[in-house]
Amino acid sequence: MQTCLSRRGLFGGQTTGRRATVAVRAAAIAVPAPFTKIEPKGDRVLVRVAEEEVMTRGGILLPPSAIKKPTSGEVVSLGDGRVGNGEVRQFYLKPGQTVVYSKFGFMYTDLKLSNDEEYILIREDDIIGIMPRANAQADDVPELLPIADRVLLRVEEVADVTLGGVILPDSAKERPLSGTVVRVGPGKYDKEAEGKRKAMTVQPGDKVLYFKYAGDNMETPSGEKYVVLREDDILCKA
């Protein structure tokens, strides 16, 4: 990745469910004092990172077993939409929206200005979804709007008792593999049709089975469990 500094700004430049390893990231790039503006290029989005609190005004509550939880921030500006093949793609996001993203993989850059404000440069496709309001909290998860070909599912709890009447301890329960579609994204861009998106094959209300380790798990303070995953990680409609 190449970056270019000027007095007007810095020009630069995932999460998948199947995470075999977690990349170790370096500290945020400190933008020198003379530079007070950051301008994204290509399909990148500049997000001002929200402050993280215990009940996730700056992040989304995940189960204790989660390695790293998605966090949220405000979209500040968008790139010019130009991708590697010269195609110009229209952004789905807009400045001012609160988004949720997960910092796995390599395709993002942490930045810090001289006033200690933290930002992230990230591709639109690597953002999980849009929250309904600023200062996102875990209570807002059911209203999350997924990005690209992602799907928001309400997870169905696994049964505590087997068909034979045996009560299962927590350690013996399998992670739930089924859920109900709450909301779907606009679809991913179709490589065969420039500027157009592929239609989603699942719709709100569908009951589906999904890949066991897919997606980003989220939980509301009341205990409702959700997962945001790629449509490709859905195995079938139940």
C-alpha cells in the first residue's frame, strides 16, 4: 500500500467468518502536525473511531469468548470510487453515518492526528454495517443495516435438553447453526455487470442454516444474539 503526504492531507491505500489466524497490527500511524486533513482514495472510507466504553457506545458487545469485537465510528469522507480496473463504483455509505467494522485482516490503516483523534481508512466492502444512530450501543444491533452481501441473522438458541431428555451442560452445547434473517444488504458488485449489484437470494423472515464459524457475533444487553455474515456462508434455507 502506498501513501502520499501533502499539506492538504494523507492519501492512502477483512472480516471473514473463517478465521484461522489473527493478524498482529502495528500501532496507528501518527500524522505529522502540519497535516490536518485526511482524504481517502479509491473505494476507501475514512471513519472517525468512536470512544470505547464498557457498554459499547464505541463498540458492539460480543460474547466473552470473542477474540476481538467489532467497533463503531462515524463516516467522515469517501474516496473517489475508482477501483483497480478503472471502474468507478458508487458508494453505498454517506458521510455522517455510524458504521460498525471489525479489525481482522490487513486491509485497513489506523491513523492518529496531532489532536489525538483516531481514524481508520478501510474499504467500504470491509465494513459490517450501518447503525441507526450515532453513539451506537448494543441495544441498536437489531436495527443494523448490513453492507454489501452481508445478512443480519437473529440466532436461534440451541436446546438445553436432548431428545432423550438429558440436560446438557454449557460445555456440551454446540454453537447455534440456524437463525432468522432480520435484514439484508444491497448485494455485492457483479463483476460481469459494471456498476450493478447481484440480487440477494435470502430475504427478511427466511430461516436459514449457516456455516459454523462464520460472521461477527453480537449480543444485546437483554441477551438476544445476532450474527452478521456473508450470504455465501449461508448453507441453505431451513
